[in-house]
Amino acid sequence: MNDKFFGMVIVSNKNMIGDLHIHPKGCGGEIEIDKIFKRSEEMKIDTIGLIGDHSFSGLKKISSFAEKHRIKTLYGVEMYVFCEETGFLLVLYTSHLSALVPFEKIIDTSRKNFLKGLKLYLEYQKDYFRNSDVERIFNNIFSSPYALPNDFFIQLSNKGANVKFFVNDFFEWINRYPIKKNLDNPVMLEDVVEKIGDQKILPVVVAPGKNFRNYSYDFIMKFLEKVLNFGISGIEVWSPYNVKSLTSTLLKFVEDKGILATGGGDITFGDDIFRIGYYPCPAMYLSKFLTASSEEQEIEL
């Protein structure tokens, strides 16, 4: 959603869909912004969410292109935050990039923390990764003061590594390992939500099937109840990481609690372009999400 759309009446139909989790090139992804919009048009997507990976500097460079396009655009930044001892991925969605400026420091702290988590994981698996491309790529990434975590996964993919297996193993490990105590300044959910105040920013738990890999559904639901008390706006219900039963459980949860449901493919790698729109946020839920982001409350379905 661009600035011109902020405050407009939202009119949709039953075919309205949105992919709200796309990392363009320069924002933790490989795909050029013009190709993202072209593919979105082919898939008849009404709204996309352009997400920066622990940074929004890349979004600034592509926002002028997005604002000229007929597809509505939301912006967001993905962060790794903690609720008590449990870490998870959170996206701050907004229609105005300027709303993210006050979060610049806390976003960068999250980026450094996540990279440190990766470093700890590689140290834990040192016998397996020693003298490998994995170790060399990470050392190169970690040496850059502006490196994004997804840069590491993209370079692994370009080397032909099984990135899906690697990501799954990393998240299984990070869920077991008490990483928080190894961080100098862990980013806490309550601090992020408190900073939002009256700003038009929607904090959404994303990729729950990845965040809470191998946790029981009972644990996941109790945890989501907990984060809801801190002011979470929504949950990414439709995601490539969510199996069908988890999707159904999450959808019932958001409907019971009256919070927002989103969907998106976590589009990152070059081949992911063909998955744009395969995990969409459907009409009714997308409209509610856009309305919550807008000053205009009139909506027609």
C-alpha cells in the first residue's frame, strides 16, 4: 500500500488475494522488484507485502517503483524477537516507510542477534561444517557490518546446498538452545510493541511452522495466547511452513480472538518467483488487514 492508498476506501471481491511475505532483491531476497510485480500481475494479486530482512534500507530504494504501480503495496521488516525465553520471527507492517524510522536501532540489534544465533549454531555443528563452503560463506557474511541473515542462505543456495534442510535444522536447534542468555541485548516483544504506540504499524507473527518447529500444538497455542497479551495484531496463517492441520488450527485461533490473518510465500530465492500467490491471504482476511492499516474504515466485500 503506497501513501496515496493510505486512507482510501477498500473495495474488494471474492477473488481478491494478497501475498504479504516477499523479500525483493536488496531486502534479503534475490528477485528484482520489477519481476515481482510482473509475476504478481500474472497471478492476479491485488496486494503484496515487501519485507526487509532485519533492515528497511533496501525498501527505501524500491519504494518509488512500488508507489507507481497499480498493485497495492505494504512494507514490512522481519525481526527476531523474544517473549520470555522463546524467540520467533515478527514482521512490522506499515503503509509508510517513515513509520519504521524510530525502530531502526532495535531492528539492527535484532539483525546482529540473529547472525550471532547462526554463528552459535555453526559452532555447535563445527565438526560437520569445518572447512566447508558453509563455514567460509558465513565468515564472509559475518565480517560485513551490513550483512543480512538471508544473504547467508542465498549464497548457500547458489552453492547448491539443501537450504530447506539447513533452515529446518537451524530452527530446530535454536528452539532447543537457550540462545537468549548468549545475547548482550535480546530484543523483547514488549519493547517493540511499546514503541509502536499510536503509529500505524501492525506486528504479525510470521512463519509459525518454522518458528515453532517440533513444538506441540498445545505449546504453540499457549504461546500465541501469551504474545496476544502483548498486543500482537495478527498471525501468518497461510505459509509454506505451515502444514494443513496447523493452518486450520491457526485460522480458528485468529477468528476466535478477533485478530488478523495474513498469508505469504516467504519469497526469497530466484525460483521462489513461481510460488508468488501460492500461499495467499484471501479476500475477507486481506480486506480486514488492509482496513486495519488504513485510516478509512469503510469496506465492501
